[in-house]
Amino acid sequence: MKAGVKYLAWLLAAAFVFAGCSSETQSAKPEASTEAEPAGSGSPAADSGLQQAISQYREYAIGETDSLIVETEKFVKAVKDGDIDTAKKLYAPTRMYYERIEPIAEALGDLDPNIDARENDVEEAEWRGFHRIEKGLWAENKTAGYEDYADRLLNDVKSLRALMETVDVDASLLVTGAVELLNEVSSSKVTGEEERYSHTDLYDFAANVEGAKKIYELLRPELESRDADLSREIAGKFDALEERLNRYKSGDGYVSYLELKDEDTRALSQALDALAEPLSMMGKALGV
Amino acid sequence: MADRVERSPGFGETPISRRDLLKMAALGGAGLLLGGAGAGGLLTALERKGAAEKDRRYEAVPFYGAHQAGIVTPAQDFVVFAAFDLTTDSIAEVRKLFRAWTEAAAAMAAGGMIGDDNGNPNVPPSDTGEAAGLRPSRLTLTFGAGPSLFDGRFGLAGKRPPELQDLPAFPGDELLPEWTGGDLAVQACANDLQAAFRAVRNLARIARGKAALRWVQEGFQRTGGADPSGGTPRNLMGFKDGTGNPDVTDDKAMNEIVWVQPGDGPAWMAGGTYMVVRRIRIRIEVWDRSTLADQEATFGRHRASGAPLGGSGEFDPVDLERRGEDGQPLIPMNAHIRLAKADGVRILRRSYSYSSGLDRRTGQLDAGLLFIAFNRSTAKQFVPIQRRLSRSDKLNEYIVHTGSAVFAVFPGVREGGYIGDTLL
């Protein structure tokens, strides 16, 4: 999490009505159009294609948040039971559900700082959430005293789920959200500054990339019909980045960030930039 | 590229006499030369000329031509040098990159913005914007290819010029990988550092997915405005640097010393040149505590005037035979200018000072010379000179080479063409 709410926060001021997305929209298939037209131009084909992506994303985000609740409950139980080993094991995989949809959370008031602030992102008295507990588990090697933080984390995650119903997702949010996810990686995961005590940054990295890829996949049919070259380039760059990241897999997870050498970090960072740049052009291609 | 005959190539400034004239017009300090209340027709004309001169420092340098700009162009005040490595294996992608770079370079050199999407709120702007509204500032962009481009990834091995090879190791080198090599080079020079930086930064952005920055070094010299005489700039050792350079306005000399001629090597290089870049760190703290005599003996010149030891004017001929009363040569046997001049082999130097923070281990300044030179044959020109220097130059006590790269600088670009099109 970065300090401060990003520009997505303007969504808070927007009408909190989920833009006409009901289950009926999901069954509508986009009609083939003879000419690509910008979204919002009134063309039913274009609009419904993007509307479908939006409603599918909403489903995805809600699904991830539901899983986040389930996994956080297990994590919280381990902390409250004093089972430090299990808590440590569950920490990073649980966070992945959050990291996949983080830009949405950032649009929802204080939830992101409450869930995901790092130590110097907020005042000490306000610091809570995953990383507070992370410090307890890894730096202090204990769970005692963190039970309250665990409870509050679970409550915050449930609040996130509730507020999900109200988020006004539009195509522009999707597009910028994908780039935001990769910017997250650039700003703190690729440098190992996210997980200061557990060094599980690569889990977060992978989850951010998965979240961005999901958005791309949902937008792909529309994107391919407008700019097949761009779509192909993005797909190729996702593959290249994933291939690189997979070199650091360990069992179901990833090696500690501390195992990366400078050249590893640099190669990951460059592969990330190579993906984020064309990804940032999706909005233009889609006319959003 | 020179607007007029200049005695000291490397500067875009006017001959001394006009500035002296301005001074003699009793306007007091240099700061009052322009825009002040004139006193009569002479001053008005001079004022206008002064204003026009000032304009020239920020005018555009044409991007297209028989040769690339930024080689015999009089040296601008700032450089941002960037080496890139290709991250693609596809020669088609390299062509695309070079086309995009050419388009951007031509736009920037003309003082314009890159691309068409600079007002669309929904799209990342095509130009990063920091040069918006700025004059072109004599921006030049010079592109080259390193030996590694010809390693087989792109099927270009058969086109590598025999001239283009990695430099041999020289005694005393302490080359760091992070300042060495590169598949491609871009030299951005301008009279405004922001304009030069913006150029490299935008080219790096355009290259994402095809090439990545390998190393970047900014450099500077005193600004033209700070030196009313328009003289040879001083390096960070306090000595005038470039006195012995060949005359860039002498086409015959340039064709001998700098420009690759048809028949020299592969046809695609005719009209290009070979560039040597050496990042030379100066042991500043040590130099600062050496005596003036020691410093002058190191270079073989007087510090204040730039005159060779035994001479009185900067441009006096360097007399290597002249001896003092003690029978010893006035210019010591290991003096820099003696060793650099031997054999009469010449190169075109176009170096800049650089400053890059501190060496974290020692707390000492990491500053020195970003040595840039152009020659028609590195093997026949730069290498023998550097071999001699690295073995015997007294200057070696005060410097260390920390970075190195060589590049084949492409011939000039015609309108409608693109950088490297004679090769690709």
C-alpha cells in the first residue's frame, strides 16, 4: 500500500450505484460490429462488450474478496490460537487475494490503510492490519498481544466485502486499475519494501500481476477487435514476466525476497516496465 | 554545423573581438549587455546582434543530413549519454524501434512534442512534457551500435565492421560492468539540460519492451553564457581541455580524421564514424592538494593561460624539443600532451565533465571526465594513443578509467529514412 489514497479515490464522490450490472447483462453476448467504435459512443456492440467485462470483473473482485474473508479467518484463528507457525505459513497466500484487487480497495476510503499499511505509512497509533501482525510474527516472533489486531483485520476485510457492492466500476477504472497493479509492484514489491519482516514480496508481486492479467483477459475480446497488435504485445509481455517470476517459485509459493540478487531485481523490473507501457495504452485502444 | 569560422571548435560562441567590442562600449558588467538602455546607433545594432547571438544558443540544429549531428556540431553545454541493451531478439522489432526513435528525435530536435496524444485526458501523454515551451536549445541526438549488436542475435554478424571491436584492456583500467558496453548508444547534447534529459527519457520510454537502459551518464561544461570570451572550456582539473582538437570546419581534416570513407569498411558505414566513450574518474581530493608545478608538469601546459610549457599563448605550437636551462625538456617526457601528440595521430574529442554523487565507501566525489571521441579508425587512432597514455602518462596518478564503450555511429539520416537504415 502506498501512503495516501490514489486518484481512484474520486470514485468515492461518484454515484455509488453499480452501473446497471445485473446478472442479465452477463448473458448478453457482444454483437459483432462492422466498425470499431469508441465506448460510450452509443454503439450497443462496443458498450455491451465493455459492460460484460465490467460485470465479469465485479464478479471476480467479489469472488476474490469472499476468498479473502475465508482465508483471513483461518489466519486470524491461528494468531489467536497462538499457532505462530501456521500463522506464518498462511500470511502470504492469504494476502494474495487482497493484492489481486488492491486498486478497488484503495478506492474505498480508509480500508486500504487499515488492511495494508506498512509501518511508516501511518502514525504509530493508527497502524494496524496485515503488516502490523507481520511485524509481530517475524520481528518479534510472537502472537501474544496481536489478537485484537487480528480481529480488527477480519472486520476490515468484511467491510471491504460489503463496500464492494457499492463500487462504481467503469471501463476506465478497469484499464487504469490494471496499470495501477503493476505500479504497485514497481513502487514497493520489486524493491522488497512491502514485506519488511517476512520478505514474502514475491507473493504480492505475483498476485498484483495476476490481478492485472485478469483485467486484460476480460478486456481482450474487445481489445483484439480494435488493436490486435497491442493485444498480442501485451500477452507476450505477460508471458515474459510470468516466466521470469516463475524462476523464483518454491513449492506452492515463492522464495524469500532476500534471495534475489541485484541482476534478478533489475531483470524483473525491466520486464515489468516492458509490460506496463503497452498495458497503459489499452485505454486509448478501447476508447475509454 | 559551425555557423562561422571558429578558432576553437567545440563552442557555439562568437569570436573574441565582437564581445570585446561590446565590453568597450562602456556598458559595465557583462550582465548589462542585453536589453539595457542603448546609447546611440552602434549600441542598438550590437544589442540586436547580442540578442540574436543569445537566440542562436537555443535554435534548432537540423536532425537530417549526410552525417548525424552532434559530432562536428560545436559542443553544447550539456550531454546525457545513454547506452541501451536490446531485450528483443527480433530484427523486425529493432527496425520498428529505430523508426520510432527517428520520428521522435526529429520532432525533439525541431523543438516540438512527440506524438499526437498530448491533450487526451484518458491516455498517458505521448510526450513526457518537460520540454514543452522550451526552445530547441541546439538539441542533437546521435545514435550508434556497439559490437554486441553484431553477435548473431539479429543475423548481423556478417555486417560487423572489422573496425568495430571492444577495446583492449589498458593498464590501469578499473572498468565497472555498470559503466561499460551497450548494444546501442544515444548521445543527447543540448544547451539546456532538461531538453537533453527529456530526449533520453522519452527514447527510453519508446524503447520499452524492445530495449532497456544499460547505463546513463549526464555531463556538462561551463555554460556558454558564463564565458564571455567563448574560450576553451576547462575540465574539473582546472585545465583548458580541447586546445589541440582538429578544426571541425575543415572538411578535409574531418574526412581524414572523423568520417568513415567509402571503401574503409562495409558500405553501410560510409558517412558514419566510430565513437569511443570512457568514463574517467578524477581523484579530485588528491589532485586538489598537488602543487601547481606538479599539475602543470602533468599536463605539459600552464593552467592559467593554457599555453604549452615554454610557450605564452594557448594556441602556441607545442614544442616538444625545447629544453630549459638544466637541459631537461620543458614539456616533461611523461606529460599528457606530449604522449597524446606523439605520431601526429589525431582524434576529435568532444568530452564533458561529469559529477555523480559520492563513492559511498570513501565519501569522495565521483566526478571526472566523460571522455567522448570520434575517429575514422579506432584501431589506428584512439587505441595507439591510449596505449601510450595508459603506460606512461603522469596524469594516470590522478585518474582512473571506470567505464568504457565503443560504437559505430550510423551515417546521417535522409528525410523519409530512419536511423540505421543503411544497416538494417
